[in-house]
Amino acid sequence: MKDSTILAHYYVDAHKVKGEVSIERTSKEFVPLYVLKVPEVQPATLALMDQIREKILSEVAIKTTELLEPKAFEDLKIKFFDRSYDLLRRELSNEREEIWEFLAGTLVHEMLGLGKIELLLADGDLEDIVVNNAEEPLWVYHKKYGWLKTNVSIQSEAQIQNYSAMIGRRSGRQITTLNPLMDAHMTTGDRVNATLFPISTFGNTISIRKFRRKPWVITDVLENKTVTLDIAALLWLAIQYETNIIFSGGTATGKTSFLNVLMPFIPPNQRIISIEDTREIQLPKFLHWVPLTTREVNPEGKGGVSMLDLLVNSLRMRPDRIIVGEIRRGEQAEVLFEAMHTGHSVYATLHADTAEQTYRRLVNPPIDVPESLMEALHLIAVSFRDRRKGLRRIFQLAEIVPAFKGEEFKPFINVLYRWNPVKDNMLKVKQSIRILDELKLHTGMTDHEFKRDLREKTDILKWMLNKNIRTVDGIGKVVVEYYFDPDRVLKVVKKNENPSVLVPPSLLKV
């Protein structure tokens, strides 16, 4: 075997700092390596950069809002870059423009970012970035190659803690010796977990789950066969007419992403309240959406806002739809199911591997929802990740059917569709017992009208897929036009016309 085999080679760019990435398989390591190469800065230039950093920090006043608001933070980075570039151009007048840009970008990463981690964040092929301690290099999770050891490291435990504290401050969280665990999010939407020594025995840690820069849309998941047209059309119908859905699955199976994909099917004249511990849900701007997040207590033990607090409060905000990031505790679930019973349409995520396991988790401790309340839940959509093949699929779509066993109320699970891993296709397992009847009851549709509605939605989805509509706003605009003038949209679909007939070209740009 050769000492090293190159599996992949490409470039990344963050604020004009360009890095060369090679993924290598070497006989000396147990896992492939993620090798990031950037130009080396000479000691004299480093000394100059230190002087420029101090000068900029003394010149530019930073407002708190600039650190907390994503748009303002990006503007601040541009301001720092431009000032750094001007100073470097003056001091290093004999260098080339790309050198000034590289050094200015590096200064921005050091002053406002996470150093070399910024280049890892710019790599669209990475899903996770983790710092285990200062003694070993960072690890990354690559979409194609799985976990890889990098050649990037953090110089000290203090620096890791400094990065964690900086992330925490920008999202209203804190991490200290007294509070050594932190869940937070970056201004980019990336989710972060951090721990401090000695809770993490080997050293301070940071775990970053990257948020997809281009949000998934329904045509993406149809294209990659995560879901079929039949299931997508049924879920569209279910969301349009306000059924309640739990999205379950294991870690990193894509349950929250799938929830996000389906939310553009909500009519834009309805109010949505989302409630999360850490912001993961990202809904289109055209929806009437108010996101709420919990808050930890301060060092005096005051000021905390729990998910239960937000759930109870959300019912006073006149929501039409309520989204809960993840159900973990009984109090949350009880309020959630009460919201279902009081006429609110509710969506939530839950860690469970099958529809049956989802049901058991809900009705048993620690969540312990009374079975009498389970009647309010209509559908369970289970996501699955095939780690061997690198596939994400909707594993099951099931409905909750109210029933009695003697005098005891005992709902049961009716699996409508199930993924077949051998042939990688979806099998229709059973006919719906509940959903179709309830939708017909609430909409007044006949069997014929119901089937026609599903067929229309299938045709629209197929048309959007064929026309390669891959933006949230583009999908949303088609859906909105369909709600307001279905005949016009169906006419465009039938004639296979260009999307620009319905959607302004600006909304179709990725």
C-alpha cells in the first residue's frame, strides 16, 4: 500500500482566506485525514498583524447589537476587513493584492471569529466540527467520508474556553466553571455545544453542528429520494388542513430538516410560533413566523425562561400553528397536546427510531402523555439515516387511530408507508383509516375531490422538480399562488410552462 492516497482535493474560501483541502488515506492512521493547507505567515508579518489588530480595536467602536444581530455582525466583519486591508496595503506596499486580502481575512477570523475553524465552517461538505481538547487535532464529519481527523488544532485550553464564551455571549448563553455545559447557536445558525474541564475529563470541548447554508426544499428531498411524490403530496394536504404531526428519528437523521422542508406548505396568512432550546428551525421569510428560544438562569439563579414557559405563553399569542423544536419532558408534551386539543395545529420533533417507539416514548416516563390525549396526534413521520450508504430516508409514515380495548381507550399505530432498504423504495403498507376520513370531514371533500386534490399536488410537485425550482421562496411562491388561484397554477403545470410565469426570477436564484 502507498504511504498516502488522495481521496478528494478541493478549495475553501472564507473572507478571502483561501485554503486547500485534501482528504488522505495513510497507512500511519486508522482513519482518513482532512488536511487543510493555508499560506504560512512569517514572524515579521505576524508582529505587524498584531500591531494592526490593536490599532483597529482602538479605532472601531463595537456595539452590542453588531455582535448579536446576524446582518449587523456580517457588516462589522466587512468593516474590519476593509480597515485591515487598507493598513496592510500601506505597510506592505510591495506585496500582491491576494496577500493583503489573505492577511486581512486572517485578522477578521482572529478578531471576530474562531481562527482556522472559520475555514472549516466554510467547507460545504462538512456537517460537524468538533474540538476535543488542546492536545489533539480537531475532528470533522464529512458528508461522504464520515469522521476525519484534521491537521488543525487549538493552541490552548484557554483559547477553547475563550471561543466557547464568545459564541455564548452572541446568543445570550454563558459557560463558566459554575455552568460548564452550554447549548448555543452562532450567527450563521450553526448549533454549538460546549463543555469545560473537568466535566469533560480530557479538556474543554466544542461541538459544532453546521447549519446548511442553502436550506433544503421539497424538490431537494424528492430529487435525492428522501421522500416520494405520494408521501410529499399527502403531507402537503395534511399540513394545509392543519393536522398535527410528530417528526421523529435518531440523531442526525434529518427530522428537523424535513420539518423545515414542509413548512412552506403552511398558508402565509396563518401565524406560526416556534419554540426551541437552541435555534434550529429556519422558516421562509414570507411566513408569519415568531421564533422563541429558552433562556438559562443567570449566576444568581434568576431570569430563566423554560420551554414550558414559552409554550404556555405562546397560547396567548393567537398562533394558528405551533412548532416545538424537540419534546423532552412531560410538562412540555402535556401543554403541547393540550394545544392540539384546543384547536392549534402542532408540529414537533422527538428522538425515536420507529413510529411504534415514538408512541411508546410519548406515553411512558419521563414524557408520560396520557393515552387519552394521544387522539389529538394525527401523523408520525420517521426519518432514518443509512450510515453505510450515506442515505437519508423517510423510514415510516404512520397515523394514530383512536380505538377502545373493552372500555379502555387504546389508540393504535397504522403504518401507511415504510421504506424498503433492500430495493431503496417506499412500500405502501396499509390504507389510511383515519386521516382521509378526518380531512374529508373537515374540508367537505368527496372521495373523488380528495383524490383529485392529491393528484393536483403530485402534479405540481413533479413540475417543480422537473423545472428545478430549488429555493425556499420559489417553492413558497408556487404554493401561495396555488392557494389563491389553483386553476391558474394547474394550467401552467399542465402546459409545462416556465416557472417565471408564476414566480419572479429573483426568487428562483439559488
